[in-house]
Amino acid sequence: MPSPDTPSAIVAFTASGPARAVAAAIEAYASERRVVSALVVPWEGDAVTLCMAVTSMKRDGWAIEHTNLGTIALVDLGDDLVRITVVPAEATAGDSPERAEILRKQTAALTAFAQQIERKFGTPSSTSVDSQA
């Protein structure tokens, strides 16, 4: 059961295919779009769930700063179906107004990406949640 501090899902929907193949397709899609990066984080998953980190990147010369935007969880439902849930990174209670504004912009970028992958990979009978509306 999620804690009261856990953010609500931005989208939750089903997609066709094995979880690993869908995850690879999401990684490739993020790479094509170049707005965010998405990659599987093997140590975060288990036998039926793959977890992906979604990050934004800022370059300054040779330095690259990655910012965690949230997580994509892919749960194997069997019968070649995967349940995909996108959840934003958690805010901290002591965040300054400036940090809160940065988090709002980051959540907006993640929300846009989540909606794009739902449109691209979601099955016609998919059920989405839109907790940001």
C-alpha cells in the first residue's frame, strides 16, 4: 500500500507485448524525442515488474547533470500484456519556492512524456488515470 507521501500516478495503462520489449521500445522512443531519458533500472524490479528511471539532462561543458523526474513501472500481466504506470519523483517537505517551481516544470515534462507513451503504446481498451488534471 502506498504511503500518503507517495505521488499519484500520472498515467496508468496497458500495452501489448513482453515487458522487456515494451521497456526497450520506451527507451528508444525517449531517445528519439530527446526531451527526457528513460532507462531500465534492473535492481529496482523483481520477477514481474521492470522499473525505469526517467531523467532530464543538463550539459555544461564536459559536465552532465541528470535530474530524476520519476519512474515508469511495467508489470507483466501475462497473455502478452503489460501494465504501465508513470509516477513523478517525490517532492521534499522543505523545498523552497524556487525548488517547487523547478519540480512543477519537471513534472510537466514527465506528464507530457507519459501522455505521449500512453498514446503510442497503450492498447485500445487501456484505462488511464489523470491525477494531474
